[in-house]
Amino acid sequence: MKTDVLHAVRLARVDVTLVGRNTTALFNVLLLPLLLAWMFTMMQGGAEIDGVPGGAFVLTGVPGLMLTFSVFINLVNSFTARREELVLKRLRGGQPSAAAVMAGSALGALVFFVLQVVLLGFWVHRTEGVLPANVPMLVVAALLGVAVFTLLAAAFSGLTPNAEMAQVSVLPLLMVMTIGAPVAFPADILPGPLAVVSNLLPVTPIVEMMRSGFLGADHFTGSGEALGMAGQWVAALPSIGILLGWIAVSALLARWLFRWEPRHG
């Protein structure tokens, strides 16, 4: 167990170093989501949503979309490239266990996601005067979100024939998450079937937990009512349940689809 933890930390350090040295990857992982956040705030034009300024509403929900870039897209590219270069095969044949390899990738992605959320926190405080009301909820949302999207990335990498196709294979999920996530609007404004789909997306519970954790209010039901710490956790239980369900489904998909060796044919 201790050995696996050490291997996971070592692999995470390598991942962070490699992304930090790659200007394109660093822009896509770290800066592009912040640029999208700025664009969403410009679209709101200062209108109030659920009783809070539009800028605060959007910015506190953007971490859900950040996960698709800093974790999902980043790791689909990484897993696929390493598989084709036989890096995963060598890792599988060495000391790190499969769990350590996955945990190392997740930990490296978590570093970038946390950095994004911290930068976003400064942005929200500077422009909206908001400080996080429930930091533990932000942490739980980050951990569950990274777990879900790491496993989804592992599954999608198995469907991706080569590194060149990685940017294409992620597009369907990226479009669904971008359009369906309640970042710039509450999910309850969508027509019935679309609202159900939006609420079941893995990104939606993360958006709701992040927004409620920042603002200290009920943004799970869309009421915007101020809640105490205990009330926030009670309101978050359905979202946590959905994320745990996604972790179970994503783990099964990753186990079934993930490949350690290059695809043939």
C-alpha cells in the first residue's frame, strides 16, 4: 500500500512536470477554461440569477467545466499517447500497480484543477466580493469530480485509436457537458426531459456543489435560499449520490475499455 502511494506521487510529479513544460498543454489545461469562464460572464451582462449576480453565479459554477479540460481531455490525451508509446505497457510490467498508475494520473490532474479553483476564488473575491462559505464541500466536490473524470478518461482512451484522434474522441462528451451543464443558467429552466438529462450529467452535481460551497446557499434546487453548514450538506446528499453512482459506472467502463497496449487494426 505504501509503495503504491509513493509510486502514485512520483507519477503525479512527472505528469505535472510534463504539462508544465508543454506550452500548448498548459494553455489547454489551465488557461483555456479560465478564458471560457470570462466569456460566460460577458454573456450574462450583469443579470441576476437565482438571487445572485450573474457573474458570481457563472464563476462559481465554472469549476464543473474546468474538470472536462484539466482532467478529462488532459488524461485522454495522456493515456492514449502513453499507450501508443508503450509507456503504459512498461509501467504495467514494472512495480506500480494499475491502481497506482490511475491514482498518479488523477493526483496530477487534481493539482491543476485545485490551482484553477484557487485562481477562480481570487477572481470571484476580487470582482464579486465573495469568499467560499463551505471549503470542505469544495474539496469533496473536487475529489469526487476528479475521480469520475479520471475514470471516464481511462474508458475513452480505450476507444481512441491513437494520439492524433484524441482531440476528436473527446468532442461528443465535451459538447454534452458544455451545453447541458448549468453553468450560465439553472437546470430547472430547461424543458422537462432536458432538465432530467442535465441533472444526471456528472458535471451538474459538481457545478451545484461548487456553487453552493462558494455562496453558502441552496443551488441544488434553484431556490438560492441561504443555508447553514449542516443544511448545505443535507441538500448536497443527492448530488453526492449521483457522483458516487457515476464513479461506479465509470470504474466498470474503465475496467472494460482501458487498454495497456497499443491498439491493432
